[in-house]
Amino acid sequence: MIPHLRKLYRPLKIFLITLGSIASAGIILAFTPAPFWVWYGLGTSEAQIEGRPDYIVVLGGAGIPSETGLMRTYYAAQAAAFFPDARVIVALPGDTADSLSSVRKMRGELILRGVAPQRILLEDSGTNTRAQALNVRKLTSPPAPLLLKERRTGGEVLLITSPEHLYRAVLTFRKAGFSRVDGIPAFQSDVESDISFSARKLGGRRWVPDVGDSITLRYQFWTQLHYEILIFREYLAIAYYWLMGWI
């Protein structure tokens, strides 16, 4: 073996073994509900509504139409109906002059779901959660427009975002100086029907295994893997925000 390559062999071997061990652990955990409960914990640890918010802030996610964008606007519209005096802020970078931009589309989605246009404000420049929190703070500081009834308080906000993001978002907005920050995680609803099937009855080849009754193999395993990716990314983001002093 070439001498300079021999020096790299041991650290490379350790790296590959470590990477393989992590991948193996991830695959094993995907057959259990553990990833779901960690993801669920991120979504519920700071989820609360302790009072009537001045502002409902829906964080933009992946834009619209997208899974995260539609889920968040769905919950934001419900919150807006429950708190009719609160203004609704869409926080998503984009061109507000372009009717086809995601931030304008999210505004349009809220209007379609019954939120009055005059209640909606747009925060269109923040490109991460920290920037959005600071920009919303500026947007909501007097003499900025507050509630429909002009009830001025210390700046209570209700955040709407994806479950894995809610913990970091709430802590970031608190750090930005809001007097109270509540949160609603935009959880999706599972299909309540029995989705098992018989491959034989559907004319499947007999030599191919019938997995129709294995919901874990068909769906839950892949869902748990997806949760693991979300969790890993979010914990890295939480660590970064903590090191930066943003939470």
C-alpha cells in the first residue's frame, strides 16, 4: 500500500464503520414507533394557547402549493376563525408585487379559506426563522397596524408551522422579544380506513410475496425513515441556533 494512503486507511475505516452503524441503527429504528414519538415531541413540547393572540403568524415552509404550505395555511385559517380579532401574518420571502409568488399564493389560500384580506399582513424578506422573527417584531411594533379593534398589548403571537419546526420557532420568537409566544403544530391526519389488500384477488403473480396486509412494510417503515431525516435536520438546526444565540 502506498505510504500516504496507509495513513488515510484507518480514519477512513473508522468513518465508514461509524456511518454504517448509524445507517443500520436508523433502519432498525424505522421498524419501531420511536422516530414518530421524537418527531411528535418536537411538535408538542411548545404547543400551547394561553390567551388570545394579537397576531397569528404562519411560517411559509416550502411555499405553495406544497404539503407544508397547504397544511400551515389550513391551520392558520382555523386559528383565524377562532380568534377573529387577530391579524394574520404570512412570513415567506417573495415578491409581493407578483400575483404568482408563493407569498401571494399563501395569502390567496387564506382568503379562500375565509380570512378577510384586510386582516392579512405579509413579511416577505426573512429567509430563515431568526430573520422572520426579527422582521415580524418590526412589523408588529407600534405604530404598526395591530388588531381590528386596535387592542394594543405586549405583542402576543400564535405561530403556525410544521411539527418538527415548532420548538425552534417558538424559542426563536421568544428570543426576538415577544411578550408571549404560543404555537400550533400543523399535524396531518392519517387515513382512517383499512388499506390492506389481497394481491391474489387482484390478480398478482403467485411467486411474488403478498404484502397487502403488511402496513408496516408498505407505509410505516418509510414514514419512520422520513421522520428520522426531519429529526436529524432539525436537531442540527437547533444546535446551530443555540450556538448563534438565537434561542
